[in-house]
Amino acid sequence: MEIEDYIKAGKIAGEVRENTRKKNWVGKTVYEICEEVESEIKKRGAKCAFPVNTSLNEVAAHYTAEPNDQLTISDDDLVKIDLGAQINGYIADTAVTVCYNPEYDHLVQVAESALNNAMSMIKIGVKSSDVGRTIEKTIKQSGYLPIANLSGHSLEQYTIHAGKSVPNIWSIGSFSFTENQAFACEPFVTTGEGLGFVHEGKVKNIFALASRKKTKDKEADRMLDYIWQNFNLLPFALRWLLEEWEENEARNLMDILIKKKAVHAYPVLVEGNGKRVTQAEHTFIPNENGVTITTIGQ
């Protein structure tokens, strides 16, 4: 039953997020964070819906650890930890910003407030543009800016971005929420000096299958089958291929698959003026009584 799987995945993702929020990650590498959080998801009986994102400071999203990544968290870093669990392909997507410098506490809290205000208004028939308006108003009233070109998204089985967007600003053109469809809502907040938009950075270390068409390279085709069997259409990291291939070989094969357009690489997303970004995220399902927030945690 898909709703049950969404709820089960959400409970696991929410628990793991709350444990992640409480931990002191200073002095840890992003590799250690990704490996630990991903293993916590698996320990609870789910699979990872995508590689844990550990996006620091002005990087808003889409950074995951490289194999043995030595990027280390300092007590001044603002770390967005975005994690996903899936049961039978039904996804829970949730995020928390951890920070150990009190100067940024308010920036973190405003992302949480924007998310909570959005969640409190969700029910069947509510327009997505009104949710965007609420998020934008909450953030701007605090003197900050929403990231206008990032949004939440509808979820489907084995599909993270399933076509509908949950905006972080008021926007023209919207849809009304219907019963029993899953969505992720994820406000991103930057300072008043930020641009309020992200652009693509150079680093690309999250990937997803784009096509199953053979490449005529025997080993690359084996990797293509491995990706399909293990991750389906969900995003994955190079780290996840190292049980099967040496790192250098895995990189070379990935290059072949990207060139052949069999695999898509996601660039990191960076705040336009290089200002810090915070994020908060829940997965939710509208229903007759309002909303089921699957990733509420403990």
C-alpha cells in the first residue's frame, strides 16, 4: 500500500533527521556525515532515496561527499543535511540546517518557521501559489530573502521530482493540492544581502540514470545495469559504486555514461551573491482533515 510505505519511510527519515539535528558534527568530514546518516536510514529498514546532501554555507543544495571526502565541518559552518528514505520506491525527503555559530541561529529558525507556516495551511484544494506566498511573507518579514528559483516538488514512486513544484515565493500559475499525493516542501532562506537566486556551480557529484540505452562499452553497460537494479531512477553517488568498482575505474565509466547521456550529473547550486543559505524540509500528503506530515519525527 503506497500511503503506508510513504508513512513508514517518513517515520524513518524524520527520526534520522532529528538525531542528525542533535549531533555535534564539528571536526567531522562530510564523508563521515553522509556515511553515518545513510547507514542510520538502512539500519531502520529503508533504503536511501538519494545520497545525503551536505551543502555548506553558500552552497544551497546538491553537494554530497566524494569517496573519502576530507571537507571538514568547522564551528562557523552552516550545514544543510538533506536526506531521503524510500520503501518500495515511495520516498520521504526531509532536511535540517545544523549550525554552531549563534550568529546564524535566526537564519536557521526562519527556514523552520516558513516550513511550519506552510504546513499549517495545507489541505485539499489549497493553491500552491498561496503556499509560496506564505513562505515568502514569513521569510521577508524577518528581513531575509527566499531562494526564488528553488522549490519543493511532487513525489512519485522512484521519482523525486515528479512534475509539480511547491514554490518558495508567490508565483503565477499554480495547482490545487489533491488527496493522497505526496509532496516535499523545502524553503531555502538567504540573508538580506543575498541575491535570492541560485546558479549552477562547477562541482557535480550526484547522478541519476537518464537512459538505459546500451553504450557499446561492455563494462559501462554493466555499470548501467547495476545502477538500474540498485537505484532505479533515483539519484546516487560515486561512493555507492565502490563495492563493485575501484574508484578510478568507476570515475572513468561514469564519464563514458555521462558523455553517452545515459547518466545525468547534477551540479551543486550556489547562492548568487555567495551568501549563506539555510533550508528546512518535510514530506507531506494532503487529506480530508488537513495534512499528514510523514517526516514529522519524534
